[in-house]
Amino acid sequence: MRTKQTEQDKAYLKVIGNNVKFYRINNNCSPADTDGYGRVSQEKLAELSGTSASMISNIEATNVETTMSISFLRKIAVALNIPLYAFFLEKPVKNPPENPFENKAQKEINSIQN
């Protein structure tokens, strides 16, 4: 049984889709997996994550109505060498830290030491 997506669901899927595309183009992948500009193609990402290029295309589409599991997103994150939480950021960052609290904790340590 297919459930109807809410506007909020669609907004989250749009953020995830945009972030998948951002990290596919601005990634930390091996040079062997990228083109001459450092980008990973949808086909290569599909191969690395064990899915189809059409699924990657559907995820990146702004009008996506496909749902996906966390384990599926994790496979894509591993393929792109980024932490899973990065797909949920409102504004993606090029090199997200493994620990999302890393920068905040370091700033607090630095302020205490100064």
C-alpha cells in the first residue's frame, strides 16, 4: 500500500536529492572514480552504491516522489565517502566532518584555552 506524501515529506526528499547531487559533484571520492573535474557520474555512483543510475537520477530530481531507506542512503554516503547526516543538512558543506559536533567542540576548547 502506497501512502500519500505530505508537503513536508516532499520538502525533505528535495533536500536529500539536492544534497546527493551536491556531494556527487563535490566529493571526496578516489580519483579513479571521478571524471577529469573530480565529479562522480550518476552511473558510477550507482555502481559504487549497488543501485541503478535511474534511481540516482530519481533521487536527484527536484520533483522526486520516491521514498528511500536509511540503509539505502548509507550506501550512497559510503560510496561518496561522506557521513550519512550530510544528506540532511539544509546547506551542504564540501567536506563535512565525520562528527557533526566536531567544530563546535573545538571552538569551545579553544575559547577555554584562550
